[in-house]
Amino acid sequence: MDNLTQSQWISLLVPLLVLQLALMITALVVLVKAERTRGPKWLWAIIIVIVNLLGPIAFFLFGRRAD
Amino acid sequence: MSLSLKMKMKMKMSTGMQKWLVLFRKEWLEIVRSYRILWLPIAFAVLGASQPITSFFMPDILASAGNLPEGTVISIPAPTPPEALAGALSQFGAIGLLLVALSSMGAVSGERTSGTSAMILVKPVPFASFITAKWAALVLLASLSLAAGYGAAWYYTETLFGSVSWRDALPAVLLFALWMSFVGTLTLLFSALLRSAAAAAAAALATAAALSLSASSLPFEQSWNPGRLSALAAGRLVASAASPAGGQTAGDVWLTVAVTAIAMLAALFASARAVRRRPADA
Amino acid sequence: MALLTVDRLTKRFEGALAVDEVGFSVGEGRCAALLGPNGAGKTTTIRMLTGLLAPTAGTIALEGMKPGQDRREWIGYLPQHPAFYGWMSGHEFLVCAARLCGLSKKEAAERSGELLERVGLGAAGKRRIAGYSGGMKQRLGLAQALIHRPKLLILDEPVSALDPIGRREVMTLLGELKSETTVLFSTHVLPDAEELCDDILVMAAGRLAAGGSLAGIRERNRQPVLSLETEGDARSRAWLAAWLKRLPDGFETASATSTGARLVVRDLEAARRTVLRELADENVRVTKLEVGYTTLEDLFLKAVGSA
């Protein structure tokens, strides 16, 4: 692993971070636009931002109220 | 006479097909508008990418964790490329299946509770179409997600550890896709049988876990057991993972595949029957 | 000619009899009301007609169906609480419903636009249903029930959840619709049934208590009625309560309050004499004594009360 240069490191990790960031931002946009959520919005905002990957997923699964 | 009958049958077939496509499009639209089309593939991609990355940096992580006496030599053998890819499959087999089950656990029971199934099923649509359209959308979404996750795992494995031949990688992912579709089908079945969505997800995952556990720990021939599929998939990549307990040959892979396909058909049949018997909650 | 014929329809839920051997028919082009108090078995009957609930026993037949044809092709149904996919727009839902009924893409789009206009949702058609009010959902529900020009339109309590304005709108719509197709709708409100219907079917405790054309029922159940009202002083009240308990032969209480009563009588002349003598003897402070005939409401109350 010593043979990895810094730019190689970045090229490895950046796509992963971009994906997670995209998911987080989408979740936040949906949260803001949602009229009603299950549980307080601010709590979901914290969960989405703090809990990596599973936070946004939990919001999409359980936080939104259909209809 | 026979010509007009044929025409009539063709007409009937085509309106049946049209209705099925309308139902399928409705399911897919829901997948898109509920953002499942976004988060499920991303979750799989992140899972798939994390696995090779974590095993690549594991020695570093352990070393920086400290608590080790001076001079300790950590010797974790670096995984071979196929092993790294098989590791991603095992992630999909745990968290991936959980996400698939959670995302489709209310497929039927949710529509019954909200009353939307009553709105659809008073229209002249076959009950089987209602179920199979849901099934097709579910399997398509799961397959897309698996493709995204496996693609990511493959790319990172290739970059960090070395290449894996597609001759090994492709059969492995196909076997795993079948296993995942099977678990998705179980979720659909339990969602048609039970009132609670959470119970449907739990029942499907418990059934999958029981089959899988039975395949890996019971010492008799289990070619009939769909629970063998994930091990068979890993076995395509890493020979030693094929049959931890029994000494099964590759010859009965097709038998397992056939049994799984028949079991899925039976589950769809039972789901359609459950919807026919109880199209809506009172 | 009868379009819908129901014979000895029965539904048993875990021992409890919700619908008990109900039989009736609805003529083609007629508008029939299924009338009854809450819990009478109206919704259960309707759900069996639409195929959402399997009957325990009995048959449902639509005149003119080919053997093996799906009954649902001819029926349009609006449930009591119509539910929609909140993530769809009103127009999308209608197109989806139309295509599930076998309409082509072009027909479906045209018919959806037309019906949205008709139920007053022309402007809201493009919006997501999640943002619709209860009244809008009810009107969208009516539109989706009409989408395939059903021969039989079945509506479950179409106006009971609406505010007075929404109620009037839907009643007006129904008034137009009944000239276009056969309608069967349930209600617990008698005036609604009287306003719209040709036929009424009164249900009580799972059974059909009375049924027939509105005019025929009125005619057949036309009985003389004596309405009596007192000042409500202690003496008059005491007399009324006691007298109602020992009513002479030929009198029957239709309804009573503490100050007055409506009495169905067999022979009007004899009854009038009896009552006048009684009132004079007992020194009752009468404010009103009226002679008339039973209304549909009397029949409804009697049918529901005796069941």
C-alpha cells in the first residue's frame, strides 16, 4: 500500500464520497420539501448528515409519509 | 371462423399484456418517485466499494489502532482478487438483502391498508398481473442495484488487488442475483399473506437465513435448497467457499437453480391467490 | 329489465352474520339507493357486488354478461373513502385506471381530460394527489369510477364525508349521471335517497327490510297518521306517557317525544273521535292535532327499529 501515491488515494476515495454526498443531499432536499414526516424534521436532518449512508437510507425507508 | 377466433385471442392477449405493462409502469413510477431508484443502487455501490477498500487498508487500520506491543508484526494475508470480490458478495448477502426486504416489505399489505389495492382491483385486471408486475419491478430494481454494487466492487478489486476473470465473476453474480430475487419474492409473498409490513420483512429474512444456515451447516445433500445459492456464488470465485460442509459437486448447480425458479413461481402463485382471496382490508 | 340481480346474498364474519340472505334487483337505467343506518351491512353488500369480498353464499348476476366474463368490466365503483397514490397526479391516476379497463392510450388521455373537467378538477389534474383535499379526492374518485363508461355505477356513501358545499356539488353531479347509467348508491341519509332515486332498498341489521320503487313504497305504506302536540306542562306529559302505554286497538306509535306523538292509525274517523274524547276528558292542553299520512321517514324508522 506504500506504492499508492496521494493522487491515487484520492481517485479511489472521491467517487465513494461523491456517491454518499449525492445521497445525503437528495435526502435533505426531500426532507425540506416534505409536508409531513414521521418524527421531527430537525432530528431527521441530524440523522441524515451524521449517520453515514444508513442515515439517508433510514430516512427514505421510514421517515417519509406516503400520501 | 378459426381466423377470427385467432384474431380475438390475439386481441385478448394484447389487452392483457397492455394491462400488465400499465401495472408495471405504475410500480416503476413509484420506485422512481419514492427515490428507491436512487438510494438502493447507491447503497449497493457504496457497500461493494467499501469491502475491497476496507480489506486493503485493514493492516493500516489495525496498526494505527495502537494498543499493540512494540515490535508486533501484523501478518494478515492480503486477499486474492477473487476473495475480495467474494467479500463484497457476502456484504450484499447480509445488508444488501436486508435493504431489499425493507424496501419492498409493504408491497401488498401497504396497498391493502391504504385502500389503493381496492381502487386497482375493482378494475378488470387479473390478480396475477397485479402481483407479477410488482415482482418484475422489484426484481429489476434489485438487479440494477446488485449490478451497481458488483460493478463498484469489481472496479475497486481490480485497482487494489488485481483482475478477476469475467468467466468467474459473471456466473457468480448471476447465481447471487437469483438468490436475491428469491428473497425478494419471499418478501412479496409474506407481504401478501401478513398484515404487518415489518412482519413480512422479518419472515422473509428469517426464511432466507434458515435456508442458508441449513445449507452451510447440515451435513447432507441439499441440492434442492435455494439457501445454497449464495455459497455457490462465492464458490464460483473462491473454490474453498463452495461447500463448507458437504462435498457437493458443481453438477447439481442447475438443480438448485431449477428448484429456486420453481419455488419462486409457486410463491407468486400463492401471492396472487392471497390477493384474490383478500383484495383489500375491510 | 333488471340489470343487476342479487339472490340470497350472505356474508358471515367469524360467526357474525353481516349480510343475511339479501335479495333485490336493480333495473337498467334506474337509480337505486341502499338505505340504512350505520352497521346495517350496506358496505359489506357493496363490497361483495364489486368483487372485493367473497360472499359466504348467494349469487350476483348482471344481465347480458357472457359466461365467464369479468363482472368488474361493467362496474364502476367509488368506495366510501377513496384512496389514491399520493405520488401520482390526478390525470396520471385516471389514465392508469382507464388503461386498466382496456382503453387505448389515446382514448385514456381524452377521457381523463374530459372527466377531470366534468368533476371540476381541470386545473388540479396536473398536481400530485397528495395535495388534494377530501372533496377533491371524492370527485377524483367519481371520475375514476366513470372512466370506462360502466353500465352499473356503485357508490358507497358518496356524500357523507363532505362539507355542505362539496355535498351539493356531488349531489348535482349524481343527478346528471343517473340519466346516463344505472346507479346504486348507499346512504344513511333519507333525504339524499329521496332526492335522487327511483328505487330504495332499506337495510337493517343485515337484512333487506323494505324495497321497491320510491312511489310504490310511498303508496303501499301510506297510512293515516295523527300528530299530537301538547303545551308540555306536567299534567299533559303525565297523561301522554300513561296513554301511550295503554293505546287503544288500532293505534300504533310511529315516534314520540315527551310533549307529543305521531300515531299511525287504522281507521282515521274512529281514531279521531277516540282522541278528541280522551283529550277533553283528561283536560289535556293540546296545541296541535293534525291528520296526515305516513312519510318515508316513518317507514324508514319503523323498518330500522323493528329489525
